[in-house]
Amino acid sequence: MRRRILNLTFPFIILMLTLSFATFLPVASQNTGAILSKLEELRGKVEGVHPPALENKIEAVMHQIEAGTFNGAINKLQNDVKKSIAAWVENPEDLLKLVDEIIDLIKGITPPTAPDFQIAAADTELEVVQGSSNTTIITITSTNNFSRQVNLTASTTASDVILSFNASTVFPEKNGTVASLLNVTAGFNAPTGDNFSITVNGTSVGFEVKSIEIKLKITAVIPPPPEVDKTPPTIVSVLRNPETPVYNESVTVTAFVYDTGTGVNQVMLIYSGGTGWELAYMKLTGGLYTASIPPFPYNASVGYFVKATDKSGNMAASIAFSYKVIDPYPPLLRIDKPAQAAYLSGTVAITVFMKDQNSGGESGFGSADLSINGTVIKTWEPPAPSTPDTYNWPTATFGPDGIYILKLSVRDKAGNLVEKSLTVTVDNTLPTAVISSPADGSYLRLSTLIKVTGSDANFDKMEVRIDDELIRTFLTSGSEVVEWDTLSRVDGVSSINLTVYDKAGNLKKALVHVTVDNTSPQIGAPSWSPKKPAAEVNIQINVTVEEPTYGSGVENVTLGFKNKTMDDWKFIPMELKNGNWTTNLSNQSDTEVRFFIEAFDKAGNSAKSEIQKFTVTGPAGFPLAWILAAIAIIGAGSGGTVYYLRRRRKKGASSSSVHATSSAKIDSSAATCTSTSTNKKTIKA
Ligand SMILES: [Ca+2]
Ligand SMILES: [Ca+2]
Ligand SMILES: [Ca+2]
Ligand SMILES: [Ca+2]
């Protein structure tokens, strides 16, 4: 009866469950059938063999299964049915084993009691072409009233493949399904093959991660068919810089090149300096193709053109261009000697140097000439002298003194000319040098003035030396005076030297020798004879006067005397006789005579002796009164004669002592000079 009901109700229940749990109950219902089938098997083994209570218990379990109370069924089988079998059945092992199988079956299909979600993909395999995309649908399904946000992520084992969802966060309705579109894009560098995979993960907080794997196949992109390009590149606007290249300059060539079709492949500059063609690849910078032609030497003819290819192998060439290398730089030259504005005399070395500039490629030294006042005196031809060259200029025979212009002109082979001039003064005339005072052979004492005169058209300086010691230098020409204190010298011969220099190196000397004497003559003890003179006898007075050998010598010696009848001193020059200076005194009678000796040397130094005196006796037999009477008689006849004579003698003696005239010879090591001295009084400063 119950079995019948069960049999009737069972398909209905299945149908209801199917309608209610459309998404998962079809699986559960099949398993429930297996459980019920096993339970039926168990009941069949019990029916009629064991107490009906056991069969009833099994039927109760079947009802529980049918009602979906699986846990209750497991509980009853475990705690009731198995105990009953153990109690009531003789050999229960097979039945207990069957009960365990049923329990396992029920446990295996126990429906989830907690909400959850499932993930699925519309495609299990996906194919993507390099450089393009493909898509598949990913679905998230809610079970047991799952109602939460699910985040979708995807990864792949292939490189250069980008995965994205149109919705990476989905929210399925309770027990419903929601979809997101997975976009798969492969780059051109993605590897080809069918052994790649994409893993899609669905994550929701508090739930296990759900994964699904999709096989990925990447196929190669099919290349487009190649273009057909039969047009060569176009070369326009080939330019060079500089326009007129110099021998030491590189030349930059630029070209604008374009191509229709496959594009420019290579641009070349092809050039030649006369020996073979060279090739330089032109680099694209700032829209222009650029390359350089290296420097070529002066006068080289350089030809060049530009060649270009496109990527299809088409080739184009520009027209040919050319240029000639120039040398615009004048040569170098120097006049090392003489200096500008130099004063020159005698033979003068003119030292010059010349070469064309730089060292490589220049046109080179062509020619040079040296001229003086427009007259070419030396020329040079290649090769240029490697060191400075010299021309010896005989200025004395070349022309008169004066200003000359030296000019060096140098040309290179390119015709560049450079000139250098300098102005010099030629002076082959000696200066004048005169010592006007003191005269050669002079005797000097105390301070004296040296008067010199120097001159020259190109006067430089004049120097005054005494005994070779420089005492004054004058930087202007003309007459100059130097004061010289001879007391600074020992007595003896000194030299006075004047040297006058001109700027050209000429010099003139003047030389005088003088004797310095600051020592007075030595007057010995005078003597007279007779010692006690009688009236009217000649009285000879002798004295020695000496000068040292280096002295100037005795100039004069004078006797000064006075007797009782004279108002003034009377002077008589003494003469040198046999080593003594001597003179006679006459006409003395009955008087006392006082006298002294005065001596001058030739420099003007003087000495005076002490005053001496002696007595002259009166005349014998002629009384003085008679003599006086006789004089008075004569005087009356001839008027004033005696007086006149007296005055004249006095005056003449005085004059001769001062203006004595004599000649002297000075012998010195430097010169033998004859000097006539009329005045021995030296100039006093
Ligand atoms: Ca082309
Ligand atoms: Ca040059
Ligand atoms: Ca001169
Ligand atoms: Ca002297």
C-alpha cells in the first residue's frame, strides 16, 4: 500500500523538484532515484525474512529521501536501521554493508545548504589572429540564493596578449545567472600556436575562488601583398658649404631626397679629388642627407655627385658638381733684425724669415724680395729658407747718413702678397768731443771746472771720466761744466776723458792730461853774501826751492826786500843757477835790509820764507853830508829823476813777480805736452 503511494507520488515529486530547482535538481533527482533503488534492494532482502519492523524502518527512510530530508535519513539508517539489523539478523554483514553504501550515496548527493556561485565559459577553446581580437562569454550563476559581488580576473600563458572584460565586476541575482564579455587581443608579437590557455577566476569575499580554463590558439597574421615600386628616388637641391673651399677646409654636402613608393633606402656622396672616386654614406639629419668631403690641397679640382636608392632597388643620381680648392691666406714673414726705428752704422745684418702659412695643402712660398729705399737688394725663390736668412747691409757705402726704409715683400704661389716695412736711421758719422778746459798739460789745484762739449746728429750720451772713473753722464748734447775738487786726488798726473756716443753706436773720445798739485813749494834757509856787506857792494842772495817729483815744479821765486829809506816792499825775480835761486841786491849803504823769499809752483801754490835782515855799513871817507849835498846839486839840474826811477823800479818788480812768463815741459806716461801758461791762477769755484 505505502509502496503504491510511493510509486504514484514519486514521479510527481521529481517533477515538482525539477520545476523548483531547475538549475541543480536534475542531478539530485537522479541520485535520489539510485538511493531509492538501493533502499528498495535492501527492503527486498529483508521482506519476509526479518521482522516487519525492519522493513517498516527501511520504508521510513525511503519516505525521508523522497521528502528530501537527507540528513534525517542518514541519521535513521545509522542509528536505527543498522542497530535493528545487528540485533535481528543472524549474519548481518552483507546488509550492514549495503546500509553503509546507501549512507554513502545519500552523503554524496547531499544538496548544498550554503549559497554559492559557479563560473562557466561559452567557449572552451578560442582562436585569435595576431594583431586582432576575439571574445567569449563568461557566466556567473547564483546557487542557494547566493547574492554577492563577484570579481572577474583573467590571465594567459601567451605573451603579447591582452585580456579584458566588458564588466569585471558582476552581481548575479539570487539563483540567477549573469554574463560578462571576455575580450582577447593578440599583438603582432604574440607567439603562434595552439598550446596556450586562458584562466578566468571569479572571486567573491568569503567564497572559494572559482576558475575556468579556456584553450587559446594564436594564428599568424597574413602579410599584405608587396607594393610594386618602379619609381627611383628624386634628388633635389644638392648644396655645398663652403661654396669656395680653402685647402684646409672640409666641405659639407647636403641633399634633399624623397621617394614615392617604398621609400628612400640609401643616399651616397661620391667624390674625387683627382685620383679615384670615394664614397660616403649621407646621414639624414633635419630632413636633409649630409656628408663631408675631406680637405684637398690648393688647386685640386674636386668633383662630386649624389646617388640614392629606394627600398625596391630603384636608383637615381644627381648631376655632377665640382670646385677648385683655393689658398686665400698670404704668407708669413718676419724681419727679425734690425728693429723698427733702429740707428745703424757699419755693416748691419738684416735677418728675415718667410714661409707660406700652415703645414699642408697651402699653395706654398712663391718669391720674396728685400728692398732698401725702393732698390731691391736681395731676392728669394722657392724653396723658402727653412731658417731665418740674413743679408749684410754695408750702410757706410750704401749711401749717405739718413733715414732708410727696408721692405720685405713675400708672395705665395696663389699670388697672395704680404709686405712688411721698417724705418731705420743710418749714421756713420762720429760725434764731436771737445774738452775746452782744462787745457792739456794744465796744472791744477783746489776746485776746477771741466768744460766739455759733445754733439752728434743722433746724440745718445756723453760721459766724463777722471782717471777712468765715470763721474758724470749727460743725456743731452751741447756744452756742460763739471766741477772737480782736485783735493780729492793725490798730487800727480790725472787724465780727463770725454766720450760722446751716438745712437748708432759710434763714439768719439777726447783726452787731456793735467797735473794736480795742491802742495806748496819748499823754501830752504836763504843765505846772503857777503854776510856783512859794505856800502855799495853787490849782495848775492841764494835760496833753494824744491818741488816733489810728482809736483808741478817751481814756477818762480821772488825776493822781497825793504831798507830803511823805502816805504814799500820791492820785489826782484830770482834766477835758478846751479840748483839755487839767486839774485843780487845792489846800491845799499848804511842801512838795514830786511828780505823774504816767496815761491810759486806751476799750479799756483805759494810759500813765503821768514823775514831775514842784515846791516850794510856806510861808505868810507865820504861823509854822508857830502853825498847828500852832491845829490841836491844834481837834483836841481835834472828835476825829479831820482824819484821817478824809484817809483818805476818798485812798480816793475811788483808786476814781474805776478806775471812771470816761463815755459815748462811735463812728462807723463800718457802724453808729452807742451803748455804755455800765461796765468797760473786757477779758476776758483
Ligand atoms: Ca620609389
Ligand atoms: Ca698661402
Ligand atoms: Ca753720428
Ligand atoms: Ca807743488
